[in-house]
Amino acid sequence: MAMDVSLIIVTRDRGQQLARCLESVRRIAFDRPWESIIVDNGSTDETPAVVREFIKTTNVRAIYLFEPRRGKSKGLNTASETASGQILAFTDDDCYPAPDFLSKVWSAFDDPSVGYIGGRIMLYDPADHPITINDSMTPVTFPARSFVCAGCVQGANMAFRRRVLLDIGGFDPLFGPGALFAACEDIDAVGRASAMGWKGEYHPEAVVRHHHGRKAADAAALWKWYAIGRGAYHMKLLLKGHQFLWFARSVYQLRWRYKTSRTTVLWELVGAAKYAYIYLTQTLRSRLGKAHAVVPG
């Protein structure tokens, strides 16, 4: 069944958070055909029962997928391959989309040159630390073939044309929660879409509220993993994307981050070094494999 929009959520062992998220999904009002796809990334808690109850009581098409291979990007790719929507919208299992969320996402793609968008992420609980949010009310355009900085588009509120995600090969399994680099699966996909010639936009009218529950004491560990992921993303721009100017711009931005947090810069360098090692190791193995393949006998 063809759909205009597929709303995708990947979850793992967060049944209670997911139940609250799905209650907000239930309240979405959208007058075009749409579906929700929930990917269980190997949960051992009550997540399957939560999803079954949602499917039984919702009035829109809902699909439950089980992806045992750990990693959010693997779950995102499984959902993207199954989805039938022209537009694939993404949010997290601890977010509450506004009732008009899908309407705003759909209208953001009226311009056929737009391949991806990000939206506003507001803090749900004032007691939570103001992290992993973007409450800017200023629209932004990201020109095609331009560098998009980490954090400009976040996985808690983003959307792609389905054909764009298919053309770039989906999300990189090296990035995202549960992977080697536990962040930046979102901006990595955005960067590849931009490199292929797609324009992006930030639409503050598309709103989700993030109920992450983190406090100030949790921020340091989170920033560490974000910095490692950001460093890996920037190194990938250079080694695999061959985007020297983009990489140079990311290095230039280190000057500002060095002034605010030397620790953050050091973790970025760790992420860059780890990605460089993986890339060079894989390249060497590939070339050695090809060399052995052409040796007679």
C-alpha cells in the first residue's frame, strides 16, 4: 500500500518511554496516507507487548519490525527498506511529536530540490538538562554540496525523501547508538545527501518534545560520545567522501571548541583517529584481497 509518509522509531529496552511516545503518535492528525514503523532493536523488556497494544488500538497502519543486529543505524535501515512512504520521518522513542508534526514535515517537501529536513526539538521536562535539543525559531537552508555541521539536523526530528536515503545507501552502521561511534548517524546521512546535490532545510514549525531524562551530571559522558562521533564523521568526509574543503572547515571549527572545551577537542581527535584506522585497515585488506584474486594458481 503506497503511503505519503512513514514515521520511523527505533527502540531498545525502553518500553515505558516508548509507550509514552506512541501515545503522542496516536494523537497525530494528518489527512494523507501514512504509516508508523517501530523497530525493536533486540529488546528484552516489555517493548513487544507495548508495540502490539499500539498496533491493536491505533487507527493508522502500524508495522512492528524486529532487528536483532544491535545498532540504531541497522534498525533505521531495516525500517527504510520496509517503508512505503515517499517521505521518511524519524523521531526517537523518548520524544513526543506534536499533533501537526507530519503535516509540517509533508509541507516542508513542497520544494522538489529539498532532499532532507530537520525540525525543532524542545525540552519536555524543565527539570532535564538542556541538551540534545534545538529550539531555534529561525529557518535555515543548507545549500546542495555544502558542509553541514554536526547538530544542525538531529535524528530526534528529521526527514528524508525515501529515494534520497536509498541513493546514499542508507545509514552507516558504524555510527549511532549501539555502534562503534555512538552518535552522528544523522549528520553522516545528511552530509552524504548534500554531497549528492540535495538541498536541506531546518523547519522550526515541525516540533517534537524530547523527554530524555538526563541531568547535568550526565552531560559530560554524552558530550564525550558526541565528540568522538563528530571526529569520526569529519575524518570520513576526508577519507571516504574526499571532501577536503569540508574537512578543512571542520578543523577550523576546532578553534572555537578548543576555547570552550579542550577535552571535547581531544575526544574529537580520538574519533578521527579511530575512523582513520578502520578506513585504512579496510582499504588495505580490500587491496590485498584483490591482489590475491589475480595471482595465478
